[in-house]
Amino acid sequence: MENFWESVNLMIFVYALAAVVSLAVAWIIKLLFGVIHLKEKRAAANNPAPDEASDEPSGDGEKVIAEGTS
């Protein structure tokens, strides 16, 4: 009977260890995604969006027509 309880204790220990490792890995992955998101926000704040730059009117206020069009 003692051998049975030792195996149950080992099973509980392995289960708890797997839970701890799983939570640690999940936390690390969440942290990595948070860092990536933070870097994306910082990069977006430092660089203007391409749409904002194209909305600016040309210097003389006239529309620019591409060559070869009428």
C-alpha cells in the first residue's frame, strides 16, 4: 500500500510541476507580445502615417496631374 501512495504523491508533484511550467511559459509569451506591441506603438508615434503625408496640399494649391493624362 505504501508503494501506491508514493505513486500518487509523485503524480500530484508532476501535475503541479507541469502546471507551474505551463503558467510560466504562458506569462513569458504574454510578456513578449506586450513588448512587441509597445515597440509598435513607439514606432507609430515616431513616424507619421503615410496617409497623413499624402493629404497635404502641394505648395501652390493646384492639383498635380500625372504625365500622359488629359
